[in-house]
Amino acid sequence: MLIPAFILLGTRIEGALLRQTMLSLQLLIMLVGLWELASPGGFGSTFRVIDYYVQTRGYDADAFWAGGDLFLSSERPGGRMLLDGLGLHRGSSLFLEPVSLGNWAIVGTIFTAAMWRSLSNGARLFMLVSTAVLLITCDGRLALSVILLFCLYLPISAYVPDQWSVAYLPLLLVALVGGEALGILAEHQDNLPGRLSVGLDALRSMDLDQLLGIRADRVRFDDAGWADFVQAQSVVIAMGLWLALACSSFGRDPGNRMAKHGIMLFLALCLPISNSLLSIKTAALMWVVYGFCYARGRLTRMEGNAA
């Protein structure tokens, strides 16, 4: 129910309240993230992240190679991708793990594109700088890749009908199959191509009961969000949800189109790797933006018809 509930909330929220909420949350998350990088011991002893995972997810405390109270993904065996020489770990700020902070940075980018014309110059600068700080904090490979793609594609997508976004997921699936056949995907390695390969294999390994969401025992698909979602909801619901989200009309407004294309492209790129996008901690605000832009586009159409 998370998706329809927050979309409906977005259709009723005022633009000023949405901007105030996002800017306030962005500031809070950035400040806490900087505190975590500056004092990981103090941050860890305050939030005790390791206790949450040990007590609720069945993790072994001895398996946390990062040490201390932080989640194991706060360090990579090969080191950071950004600013590796400074000896920083990967921060999660108010979230439980760095990947969720990366997802939030992507949502912030979508919000900035959607609301650009209604943001003050100061708010625009703040969103750009703070999002860059969050990217450095979490050191997210997927987040950095998606945001760089958005910087190139979203300005173009403002001129593309938003309902064309329905093609993103099937095109990605075709691209992954083709990439595997050409040997582009690194098989099960700890990098982006390797994670995509894991997601493709997981989807291909599902039996009919899993595809229909009726299998009694659930298989863990930690690194394959679309397989995990299909197993929980069925392929019928998954396809229906994609079609419903992609085929809704946001109108011709450039901000609305960029929001729609950004959200659907993010879903397509994230789901093969992780189901975390569908969790309330990062997805709630994204679906509010979806609902707000949908309602804004509908109001514009109604005013145009009345005129």
C-alpha cells in the first residue's frame, strides 16, 4: 500500500509544503551524514546500527568487517570510489545503509528537476551542493551513475511524452540479455555489471509458483529487487503496477515530464539490483513527488479545457 498511499498524499500536498519538507529533510540528512563521517564512533554508539541488524535480520556480529557499530557495507574491501585517500568510510546518515542514502540523493535530484522553476536561486544551489555532499558521503556507485545519467537525460526528457517511459523496463531487460550474450556483464562480481548479472540470473531462476507469488517458502533475493518483488506480489501485479505508473499522464509541463521519466527510469535501473527503493525510508518522498506532479499536470489540463 506504500505506493498508492503516498501518491494520493502527493496529489493533496501544497507545493510550498513539499518544498519546505524536502529542503528541511535534505539539510537534516546532510548534517547527520557529515557528523557520521567526522565521528563514526560517536555516530555508531548513538544509533547502534549493528544491533538492529543482529536482532532483526539474523546477522552475525562477527561478520561486520567494518568494526564498531556500523553496518558492514560502510566499508568496501577495495576501498571507497570517491575520495578514497581521505580514509573515510561510507556513510548512511539517517538511513540504515549507504545504498539507501544513495537512493535518497537520486530522489533529491528528481525533486530538484521537477520543482526547478518554483525553487529560489538559493534553494537550487542548496539542492545541488547538498546532493553532491550526500553522494560523497554514501560513495554509491549506482547513485552516482544514475545521477550523472539524469544530468544528461532529464533535460532532454522534458520534450519527450511522459508515457513513453513505459518502455524503460522492457528495454533494460533486452539490454541485459544482450549484454550477457556479448560478455559485457561481469558474472557475479562486486561491481555494477556484476550486480546486474546477479539480478538477471535471479529472475531467470524463478519457477512458476514464484512468478505467480504462491510459493510457500520464500527464497532470499537480496541483490535482485525485481525477483524479490515478483515473488512477493506475483508477476501479474508487478506488470500491472509498472503499466499503471508509466501510462498515467503528467501533461506537457517540463518539470512534470522530468519527474515522470526520472522516477520510471530510476525504478528500471534499481530493481534488478535492489528492492530497497520500495521501502518507506527513501521511496515515500519519491511517490509524493509522483503524486504532486500528476495532480499538477491534471490541474493544468483542466484549466486548459475550461479556457
